[in-house]
Amino acid sequence: MTCRQMDNMISSRSGNSPLPPEAAEHVAGCQRCNTLVRLLDENIETPSPSHEQLKRIQAAVIEDISPVRPLPPARIFLVAFALIFLSVVIVGSIRLGVNGWEVLRMEQKIAIFATLVASAVVLALSMVRQMVPGSKHAVSPTILPIVILVALLLVIVAVFRSEQESAFVMNGVMCMRNGLVYSIPTALLFWMLLRRGAILFPKLVGAAAGGFAGLIGLSVLEINCPNLNEYHVLVWHWGVILISSLAGVALGAVAEYIDRRKNHWIS
Amino acid sequence: MQSGESASASTIPDIEQLMKQYQQADPAAAAALVELLSPQLYRFFACQMGSRTHAEDMLQDVWLRIHRVRHTYRPGEPLLPWVYAIARCVRVDSYRKRQRILSHETAADVLPERPAPKEKTGTFLPFEELVASLPESQREVLTMLKVNGLSIEEVARATSTTVGGVKQKAHRAYERLRKLLDQAPIPQGARQGVAQ
């Protein structure tokens, strides 16, 4: 057994239960592990809260007690997110047209929309899990929005080529406006859904909700916009997700601030 | 390392059931939960912040926060990761608040990354002093694992990370502790054999 394997054993060992034979053998021969195990095995008498304090806490909790309705199951939220995603993309495609879809080559369609759908699924799962503290996460919610932004950026760079474009800014502003028209109201809708659970980490939930809404805006644009210039897609389409995510963080920060002011009741 | 009070979910009777009753406004369940979980939460804060006064304040804060967000607990899910995720949040908020206050009081440009040195109350043993010298994330993982007796899976949930991430942090913490133990005076009897 190595010191590294010993570390995993120490982590998974509860209390000062007996060491497995191979670990005991290692500890007997390794002075550093021996000292570490001894230290961790000691039953340290840390101070405990006073009886009076516990009584005060119990009194405060009981005084304000009332029944609460637990959050609905995760699947309800996931279905709601999926319905919102599909509804907004369909409405956007009907209103703005499907010119973009028609000019995209098959491999571009697959790369772009597969990434969009995968990102939406992962973000939706992350949002739902963030609503319940202590949930299991496959990817840290802190880095997930960044991972998705980078993944989309790479896909766009990989599947589009730079082209000559005469009215880069004018066309782009129109596209971005179209994207934001669909993503911002959707972000607010998500916020309404998430707000009961977004109490502990509102900025993180805001980033995820904004990112998700941005994915909807980008999907609408990819279906609608026939401009395949790499820089146009990068700046004006991908920018929708970036702006939505940042707006989500800002909204979360505002919610956090309001919540802190409102609940400044801790004595 | 672990005392009777800081037991994991397996040894605390029906805390999930108590939480469910607490959500339904059962005062006895709420009082029982406060009684059962407070000692280990207190220990978590004391080990993290190194001060009894701050630990007491944070214990109060965490219960009021738990009370406010109790609807976010889904019956059937493990309770301890939920509680510790909230406790982490309280600790971070409290630390930021203290930093703000300290920056106003001392006008210091740079504040220490770790909590202030421990009060000389005589209650902290070498383990706490050694742990206090670890980076915050490692200290947190080590405290949850060895002081509060959470499993690796529970720590991963509470810290919104993966099992691999927890193992990595624990490994780094042990490595650092080994180095510190090489330099620091060893508690009496520590160089003798280990209970097998």
C-alpha cells in the first residue's frame, strides 16, 4: 500500500475504527503516515455550544414555525424548461423565418444544434440541482457556464468560415436584438421558476438561467439568420449567450442584495 | 477524531424523518434537529474559523438560514449534505462580512487569506492549529471528513464538487499535514503505535 492509497483509506475510514491489515502494515512501516493517523484518530474535545444557546435557537425556530411546501420534484422543472425552450424556439422560428436553417450544411446543423441541445440539457440539470443545496453535481456549477461558453465558441470557430461582409455592424445589431428579444423575457421566466430555490447561490443560478435563455436566443438566430460569416456568428450570435449570462449574474446579485437586506433579522 | 456527537447520517436516528416533520411545522422535530445537529455544526465552524465567539454566531446564523430555506430540502434525500451546503454558505458570508468590518477597522490593504490565529483559550489542540494552516478548501474538506464524520460522497454533495475533487483535496491536505507534522512538535504518544 502506498501513502496515496493510505490517504483514500483515511478519508473513507469512519472515526477510529480498526485499520485494514494492509493499511496497518503500511502505517507500521511508514513514520509519516503513522503520525498522521495518530493525529486524526485522537478524539479531540472541541468546545460545544452552550445549553442556553441551543435553547435560544430552538425558541427562535419554533416561534416562527409554519408548514412549508417542499420544492416539486426535479422532473417537473426539467419538463417546464424543455417546454419553454421548444416553445420559444418554435415561436421565434415562425416569426423570424427559417432562412438560416436552409443555408446551413448538414454537418453544420449537426455540430451547432447538437451542442446547443447538449448544453441546454446540462444547464437545465445544473439549475435544478442548484435549487436544492447539497445536490450531486457532475460538473461544478461555478465552471459550467464557462465550459458551455467555451464549447460553443470552439464549435462556431470550427464549423464557420470568415466571409466578406459589407454591413457587419448593422446586420449584427439586428441579429443581436432579435436574439435578446427572445432570451431576456425567457430569462425572467426562468427566474420566476427558480426563485424559490435560488436562495443560497442566486448569482450562480442567475448565470445558469441567463445562459440557458441565451441558448434559446442563439438557437432562434441559428435557425433564422442566413449569415454564415464566422465573425458575425461569433460576435452577434454567441454574444447573446454572453450578455444573457452576465445579465443573469447581475440579476442574481440584485436578488442576493435584496434578500440580505430583507433578512437582516439575525440577531 | 470523531466523537459521538459528530456522527454521520448512519448513526443519527431518522434525521431525514425529523426534517420532513419540521417542514410540516412539528415543533418537537425542529427542537430535536437543533439538538442533534448543532454540536457538529458548531465544531465545523469552530474548526474553520478558530474562534468560539464566531462559531456561536454562525451556529445561530445557520439555523436561521436553515429555517428560511427549509422548503428546499426534498424529503428522501440525504439531509447532512443539505445542512452542510447551507453551513458553508453561512461561513463564506460571515467571512466576507468579517473581512469588510476588518478592512474598515484596520484600513489594511491586504488581509490574511486564512482566519486569524486562534485565541489562546487553551481549548484548541495541535490538530486545530495544524488544520488552521491549511488552505481554506482543504481545511473545509478535512473538517467535514474527519471532524464531522461525513463520507466522501456527502462532502462532494455539500461542496458542489465531485468525489474525485474531494479525494484530491483530502490528499493534498494530508500531504501538507505530513509536512507540517515533520516540522511541528508531535502530541504526546503520537509517535507510538497506531491502534490496529
